[in-house]
Amino acid sequence: MTDEQPELAVGADAFTQAGAGLEVAVVGGGAVGATAAYDLAREGTDVTLYDRGPIASGASGRAAGVCYDAFADPLDADIAGDAIERFRALSGDDTFPFAECPYVWLAREGDAERADAIREQVRQMQAQGIVALEAGPDDLAERFPAIETDDVEVAGIAGAAGYTDPAAYTACLAAAANGAGAALETETPVTVRTDPPRVVREDESVHEVDAVLVTAGARSKSLLADAGYAIAMKPYRVQALVAEADLAEPMVFDATEDFYLRPHPDGLLAGDGTERVEADPDAYDRDANPGFADALVDRVAGRLSDVAIDVDRSWAGLCTATPDRDPLVGELDDGLYVATGFQGHGFMRAPAIGERIASEILGEDGIDRFDPTRFDGDESFEIEAGMTIESDG
């Protein structure tokens, strides 16, 4: 990205300066927060984007960058489709790359439950007009020679998909927000307070605003708890790696073995390793577990045809879970908004979620199903993995 602020096109109709005279603090400089700050600033809102570290220093900087609209649920598909359209519209040589790439999700022989679920998902997607195909092992092998298909029972193929660099996207949207008039206060830890809405910096200086939007990922829970609000969200740890390998396409989710892979400028990116225990966002281990990379490479190698894999690096990041697997997006109290709990799908939804939460702050309707007040905040629930057949269907 150049030193000049990028001028980005938008993927949806703009508001008509609906934010003029409104002052908003966005707390969390990840993909959702940067997108919301950009959309708000474009509409004349006086926006300040806060982050305790640099832009994209949290989950967005460690995300996989997989983007697709392969959801059978109409709301999820609508949001994912809008996000894909904005990724395409906003990307470019001077902004961030978006590589078109088919997305394949598959079940292995003997996994009848997931195979049937994939077939039903594809049927539902097609009924909604989503570009999705069902494929058997022979068709899959003919279309994607790099993929080993001998053990595949059935696969779905989504055409409206691709991948990008999450850190580059987030930095670009933050810079664009700044170019549209938003102030960036990085390396600035804050606390959140209400009545009136405001943020308090470490030096105890107070920034009083009309609305505070908390998009701090795994730290959203503690930030809101300190302000007196409990949310039904748990952070959990995930792991991924980048390896040297020759892979042009497709992106793959092996539902039976529960891992994913995608092409990467350095070869391929792969991940799994969901830990179903709540993690401390201030004290979790950012390094991958011993043995993680070798074990995952063994599984990935079985899915690729004659592709040599040499691990370059591996790491751990955080995702966030909710009791019903839907995110918490919307107004929590007067002047207090939140967007978190994305089950590992936060980055791929960021262009659409950022736009929707910005429109809600500006007076439009929110997403009823994602209403953060649907829970009391003290619910007991188990953490489930983000990329699952059940999640997508």
C-alpha cells in the first residue's frame, strides 16, 4: 500500500451524509472496526478509531483470509455475498489483493452424515441463486488435478469465492477511513463507559461521544464487562501454518478431517486446531502447539496430489464463540454497540458487517437475529468449531 490514502469504491449504495453532526468512537482496529470506521467517516460522521496496539494487531492479523458465500442459510448467504462483492470492489493494485479462487468442501467415504449434509446444502444454495455445484470424486479430480479425490464421497464447489491478506485489507480500510476524515488513535488502550457514551484513555482523558462501537474481538468481553455489561461470548484458540508448496487452486475444507487449506503467495496456508476451552486474550500462547505443524502437514499431504510441503511458519490466534453460533452485532444499550462472536467467520464477513453496523448507528434497522441483547450474558455453553458442516448449513 502506498503512503497516499486509497480512494475506495463502495460495494453498496452510500448513505446521504446521514452521519453529519454525529460523533462515534470505534474501539478495536481489526477488519470489522476499520470497515465500520470507513463507512461512518464517508457519511460525515466524526469518527475516532482506537486500538491498544497497531492496526490489525489482533485476530485480523492472524486470520486465514478465506472468503466465500457457501452458506445454505439465507441470512448468512446474503451477508457473505455482500462481503464478497465489497472485497472485489475495494481491492486493487493500490489497495489490497483479492484472488478469485473456487471453494471446495468435502466429505470422505464412510461419512454419510456429512455427505448428506453437503448434498442438501448445495440444493439449498442453488435454490437461492448461489453459484454452487455438487461433485463426485471423478468430476472433482478432473476439475482440480491438485486435489486427491480417491477417498471423497461428495463435494460442494462454490464459485463466488476467493482469498486475501487480512492484515492488508484492515490496514487499507483504516487508512481509507483516515483519508475520509476519521482519526486513528493506535497504541491507545481505552476503557468504555456509558451514560453518556465515552471512552477513557490511560491518562484519564475522556472522549465523550454519541455512540461507542466495540469491535475488539476477543477483548470485547472484558471491555464490556468493565463497563458493566455481560455478553454471551467466549474466546477460543485456533492454529494455522504457511508452507512452501505448489498450489494454484482450489481452497478446500475437509469436513471429515476438520482442516482447511488455501493457496498463499508463499505456497499454501492451512489450519485447524480449534481448542474448545475459553482462552484469555491477554495471556494466550501465540505460538502453535508442539507437533501441530507436522501433524497438520501429514493430513494436508494426503489431500494433495504429489505436492511437496515445507513448513515456513505456524502460529495461534483467537476466534470468538456464542451459544447459538450467531454473532453479537447491534445495540447493546443506548449509544453502545458491539460486533463480536463470529465463530471464525469474522474477517470474511467484515465488509458487510462493518457496513451494516455503521448503518444501524446512523439510524437504520439492525440485524434482528444477531441482536446482542438476545442473551443475558451469563449463559453456559460449549465452544464449537467455526468451520463445520453444521455451521454452514
